[in-house]
Amino acid sequence: MTARVRLTIEDGVAHVRLNRPDKMNALDPAMFEAIIEAGTQLGTRKDVCAVVLSGEGRAFCAGLDLDRLLATANGEPLIPSVDLMRRTHGIANYAQHLVWLWRELPVPVIAAVHGVAFGGGFQLALGADLRYLAPGTKLAVIEAKWGLVPDMCGTQLMRHLAREDVVRELTYSGRIFSAEEALAYGLATRLADDPVAAALATAREIAGRSPDAIRAAKRLLNLSATSDVATGLAAETAEQAALLGSANHVEAVRSNLDNRAPRWSLT
């Protein structure tokens, strides 16, 4: 990881902060690499129970770095040495992996969004489980402005959050919309004057629950977006069977009855 991303972990909560404030955390090759490295590292840690994703400075993320956009207009690749036609990360290419990895992370992710979230920055926020937005935040599926389409999982994530006609209107027009509109559309979870503080508070609440139950819940909710009902119901049964009588299930029951803080097993 480089200075482009700051990562801290405390009491089961990881805070990933995009750290290119002079460029409104725009996505250049170094930022792509740093974000992916941070997410990959968190995916291997048993002591992480929830993640907050935020941006330093005036914005969450302004999207693709303008220099890279100009380079593509001159015939250069979007990301040097990366073939975006290849599925290099499961179902995703390298650029899509920047977003999809947060959906595949085994624990909940909360995006704390302020300032602007345009293009790739908006899609990065969509990869989180929850999105807390500061009032006054500006968002856009802005690719149409540059003669492009959203290609970092946006089309696949928006369709589960907002009505189809809303997704189409935002994508075709590329217009900037407000945090309040995002909430009405279903693209934001809530508005918060201090979205980072609100996201950290929710993350700490999640970290106070059984880590086994939270991870199982995320697996089920991820599956529900792509599976039929029969598959989903069978998965519910299997996950519950694995939890019942487990060490952390017993600890959840006992700590509630004893009115004390739980002591979770993280193995």
C-alpha cells in the first residue's frame, strides 16, 4: 500500500481513507493499486468485523483522474500494462475489481461520502453495503459526459438499488444529482452531517455482534442478489445450521443473559 490510502484498524473496525486530497481522491494507477491492496489485505483478516471507506479532503472521490482520461483520448490504455478485456479477478477485470472486491469482502462495508462522488468514485461507493452521505454531496454517473459508459460494476449495482428508469436517466444524461435525490432514489442509505462519524458508529455496532453471524448474513445477502428463491432458502438453512450451537452463538446468548459485553472467538 502507498500513501494514496490510509488504513487503520481498531476494535474490529477498519477505516480505509482515500488519501489524495489535492486531486479530490481521483483514481490514477497508483490509487487503483492502493485501494485494491487495502481491500485484499482486509479480506484475509479475521480480526476485522466491519469496514468504513471514506475520502480525505474536500471529496470522497472525483472519479477517474483527468490525466488518464486525456491519455485514453490519445489512444493510450486506461491503466498502463492492464488489459481490461481480461477477467483477471474472477468475474471482474482489474478496474471492476476495485469496486467488486468490497462487495466480496466477507464483512460489511460502509461508504462515508462527502463533497463529490463522480463516475468511478460513485461506483466505488456503490460497492459498499451501506452509503452514508453528507447533505450537499454531489454525485453523478458522469461517464456519458466523456463519451463512455459506467464500467466499474455500476450497471450491475445500481439495478438492485434504484428503479430501472432512474438508473437509465442518470446513466444517459450524466447529470449531477444531490445527496437528497440519491436518498430518494435508493442509492443512499441515509444522510448524516458527519458521515464518517455515523459510519464508524454503525461499524462499531456491527463489530459488537457475532462475527460468524455477520459474515454469514453478508454471504446470504450477496447470494440473494443473484440466486433463485429455492437456492436462497437452502442457503439460509445451511448457514443457520452452522451457527446453532457454535461457540459464538453460545457466547451471544450468554452475554445477553448476563448483560455483559461478549467475548467473541475470532478463529
